[in-house]
Amino acid sequence: MAVHFKAGGRKDVYLPKEYRKVVDVFNDKVVAENARQFTDDFQTPDTAIFELRGGEGDR
């Protein structure tokens, strides 16, 4: 999942469903576990890509 913010700061990111693990692809940092949302700090401007692992109903 990719997100882009024109203005940085601490932002809430809402996911389409609960995921076992959310990982920032650029730095391989786990940003959330067993979550439907998470909060992270973003630069101005900033684009981030997150890998969503183990979603409910995923095969």
C-alpha cells in the first residue's frame, strides 16, 4: 500500500482490514502488528510504501 502526504508530521493510516504485520518497504521496519490502523511520522512531502502481511481472509 502506498501513501503520500503533502504536509508531514505524525499521521494516522487506516487499513482496509486487519493485518498481522505492516512493514515499511524502504527500511524493512515493522510499523504495526495485528492492526487495522497505525500512526507514523512522515516528512514534508513524503511517500511511503507498506507491505501488508497476513490479512484476514488472505490465502
